[in-house]
Amino acid sequence: MISTTIINEFKTLAKPPKTIYYKGNLSLLNKPKISIVGSRKMSVYTKNATFMLSKKLSNAGFCIVSGGAIGVDIESAKASMPYHIGIFANGLNEIYPKSNEQTIKQIYENALALSENEPNHIPQKYDFLARNRLVVALSDILIITQADIKSGSLNSAKHALELNKDIFVLAQRIGESDGTNELIANYKAKIIYDIDIFVDEMKERFKTQNTYTPHYDEFLEFCKNGANLDEALERYGELVYDYELDGKVVIDGVLIRSV
């Protein structure tokens, strides 16, 4: 569907979109929003920290915004459902990238998907950079969990600085996220050194209320009475092992069940 009213969300941009196509729950636009973006080739540490950060922020009353890309973007989407807004470079009749198809379909059905491009648009290289400005403009703050020096995430940081939005980054080892480390070195970003403290600070800053809904989680419902592990992996992919790592499910041979 098309919406012209959503354009007001992007009025701070020098070049706001002419129109926005959407699928899903427009009421999410009324929540305080935090963008989480980062490397497509994230480390295991970044993956786990991104998931935990996104999950705790969404449970604390925030809507997480990302660009639906491989890596950090899609990890933040998995963790924050249904409080997630994906902004896509492609038209919404397309699924891109295909490797994220399962999660993107969940965004379409249970969360909110936006695009400034027509429904059947196939994304070009410049579309991804154009999308970055929308991801940043829609949110109150930007979090970059991992980034190289020359990356789309630093393009997002550039937009955030132009729009006077705070940038936060994860603490990283030297040489593993040179882009975020450079932002810190140049006093352009603040470090998240403790996720729980950061979430509490954001709750106080934006006066949010917890929105944890224990009965929503589709995957936990699937596993509630025990399920076949192979079927769970086919339907939910890496989410199976993310939930096992978090202690939410137990794998016992060929079966998986909720804790």
C-alpha cells in the first residue's frame, strides 16, 4: 500500500521521499524508535550482543529499525519482533536478500516494512545508500554494532551527524571494527559498555514502558509441546541456536522444546 502521511517522518531530510510504500503495522511509527545497523560479516560477539541489545530494547518499549540486510540488520529484526520496522531498498513485492526471506516475511506480516521504491523495484547499488538515510531519519538514535572504515554503516553515521542524532557503538577489539573505533576516537559516538545499563538509560530518557508479550513468540509456541529439530531448523534457521544459547529452548536429540 502507499502512504503519503508517513513522509512526515522524514521531513528533516534534505531529500525526503516522494512517497512511501508499506506492509504491516503502521502503529509502530508511534513508538520511540532506535536504529540498529552494522556489518554484514559480523563476528560471533557482535551477533550475540546485537541480538541481546535488540531484544532488551524491544522489551523495554522501543521499536527497532533496520535495513533488512544480511548480518547485523537481520539479527536485530529477529530479536525485536514484532516491534521492528524494516526499511528496504527493493520494492516490497520483492524479497531481498533471499537468504533473509523467512525473517523478511515475518516483518511483512507481523511488524512493518517500508520502501520508497515501487513494489516490483529491483535494488541497485545507489538504492542501498539512499535507504540508509531513511533508516537514520526515522529513529531517535543510531546504534552501530560493528563496521569497517569503508562501509554503509559509516554512511549511516554521516546521516546521523547531519541530523544531530546521537550515535552509540559497542565496545570492540582493535582491528575488528575499525569504523566504530574511529567514530569513538573522533568523539562522534558513545560506547555501550553495559547493555542493561544502556537500556535503563534509554528507558529513562524516552520514558518508555515495558512491552514484553510472552504469548506472542511464534517460535516458542512452535516448540511448546516439543517439535522435530529438523523441521524447526527448516522453518526458523539460526533462530533455533540463538534461542538455545539464550536458554529459551532445549535440544534433546531430534527434538526441541521450550523451557
